[in-house]
Amino acid sequence: MATRTLSDIARDIRTHWVDKSGKPNVYFGAVPYLDAMSSMGSIDTNYGLDDGKYIVTYFLSNASTFRGEHARRIKAELKSLAGIK
């Protein structure tokens, strides 16, 4: 399976991190990292002075309210990219 870009993953997160009525519900603490990932290709890409692994790790630490089947799949993909167990 081909590795998706961080921008593709960020788009997927924005599509699925919604409330019960379908409105976007991204936790404010995750927004800066999601915005950064939206403009990144791979985890080896830097965003300013921060490396991709930093961005992904901090996104994950602020994504505890992102739940459900899609969230589990996406978080597992990000953890795999970052080398997190």
C-alpha cells in the first residue's frame, strides 16, 4: 500500500472529525498541527523549524477527542509513519 502524504491524511481528518450533526469538531489544540500537516508532503518534511515527526506527535497528543473507526485508522497510520507503537 502506498504511503499517503500528510496533506492527504489531514484532509481525511477534517472530513471525519465532525460532531453528530456533521459539523467540523476539531479540538482547538490540534488545529495548528492539522494546519501544518495540510501543507506537508511527508513526515520527513519540515514545517518552519519543526520536523514532521514533531508535528505528527503533537497532533496525536491533542487528538484524544477524535474517536471512532476512522479516527483509529488514521491515528494508526500516523503512528506508523512516526514510528510510534
